[in-house]
Amino acid sequence: MHKLLSLKRAEALIGRFKKARVLVIGDLIMDHFIWGKVRRISPEAPVPVVEVTSESLMLGGSANVVNNIHSLGGSSLVTGVIGRDEDGAKLLGVLKERSIPTDGIIVDAKRPTTIKTRVIAHGQQVVRFDREKKDKIDPACTAKVVSYIAKAVKEVDVAVISDYAKGLVTRPLVEETIGMCRALGKPIAIDPKVEHFEYYAGASVVTPNNLEASQASGVEIEDDASLHRAGEVLFNKLGCAALLITRGEHGMSLFEQDCETHIPTVAKEVFDVSGAGDTVIGTLALALASGAAYREAAVLANFAGGVVVGKVGTATVAPDELLSAVAAGLKIKPQN
């Protein structure tokens, strides 16, 4: 990785994060964690009995992308849809506490705010349950979102679409947003969902994980040869400047025109992958906004992802943590 990014260059890029502005478009989610201990199995069914010790609410989905950008010192504008309910009010409250503008968030009284509840015992997820409505967002609400994007995209350095397939991200919305970004020469990064892959053509960079890349390309990724084929298929299909496949313990693979770069994993311990994709796309966007090339941005995103999977819950990364991870990680020899 020394050839892709030096410590001095990483320091310069991370130092510029505080001047970077990112527009985040996507499905806003609240992550609810119930923490507890398991000491016995239920006599009613073969399931653990969790003795609840505490609960916490964290920003999830595209709101977690915003949270990661904020944690890394950048600033963001955000748009999406929430319900007129207690969870939506809490989401707005958390954003306001962090001085993140909420004027782009549209309230729809006909749908609930999406909330994912995870029960965690001894650092392990026991069960997750979701309360949500996944049909398409009301057209009037979508029109308000698009109107906000048209205004906000002029004020930022880069845009992100965080697609959780909860109803906001449609083909017209993506096409209009990509068109606006291209007209202004602003990069647009997309964290995808397989069922929407055909929407993303013309984006600057798309960041599927290994499974999403396999499903979207029709090529099961099992080794380097199949990875190369899958990457080639998707890169050509999307017509993007870069395709970044995140591969868990195998690191990341970046595909650009006539160029393929493999970045080894830097995660030392993996406790929880919740929200790791949000950290990756948030860091990638900040790095691009700060003048990084795709390879440099991918390396920084890889380090940030490596930090966040070592924490339990929907976690974030601070600039000094990221720089420390880069300093430690550059001593690792790249994989052949």
C-alpha cells in the first residue's frame, strides 16, 4: 500500500476533510440497540433469554453516512424521508445536536421512520427486527427531495447516494441526480442495492460488497479470476469512472479504466460489521472531496472500515483514529 498512499499524503488529505462538503441522499434509518446478558435458555422455546442492561439509539442507513462524515471532521447536507413519529423526531434531534442541517429531510405522515432493532448479548447479535415500509416514497415527497438536491448539489464538493432499498431511491431520482452532478462536474458515489443496479449507470464510483458484485454481475466471485470477470462486467455495465468492490477479510478491489488495484484488509479484529459500508462510502466521499485520486480514496476508506469493524454497534471513526490506522497499516506488506 506504500505505493498507493504515503503517510504524508494521508495526513494532508485527512487534514482537508474539515473543508469538505458532502451531500448525502438516501434512506434514513434509526438503529436501536438493546444490550444485555444471556444466562439461560427459555423453558418456552430453545432460545436465549436476554437480561436487558441498557438501550441506545444511533443514526443508521444514510444518516450513518452523515454521522461518519461528521465524525471525520467533514460537513454534510442530507436529504431523505422520515415519518411523523417519535423515531423521526429522535433522528432529527440527533442531527441537530451535531449541527447537521435538517432542512432537506421531508416528513411523510403516511409512513413510519425506518428503525432496525438489534439485540446484543456478550458482544454478539442475538436477533434483529425491522419496523419499516418499503414501497416507493409518495411522489410529492420525492419531488421535494429532488428540488432540495438541485439546490444543495451546487453547494457541495461531492454527492453520495446511500441506497438501502427502503423506497426513496428510484430510477428517475438517481438519473436526475447523476445528471445534475455531471453538469456541475461534481463526483457522485453510490452505495448500491442489487435490485437497483441498473439505475446507477453514469455514476462516478459505485461500492458493492462481494455478494452484491456477484449477484449484479452474474459471476460468482470465488477466486482472483472470477473477481476480475465480475469487476469487468460491472465496470462496463455501469460506465463509471471507478468500481470499488469491498471484500471483507480480503480487503477491497478497485477497478478503473485499464487498471485493477487490490488493497489488502487492515482489520485486526472484527466485532461487528453493522454500518461498515456507511463508513467506507463516507470516507471515500470525503477523500474525493479533498482531492484524492480514486486509489488514494479507496485506501483511506479501507483503513476507516478496518477501524469501525473493531467496534460494536453502528460506529464511526475520528480523524486521529484514521491517521493512526494508516500509520500502523503502512508497515503491512501488500499482498501479491
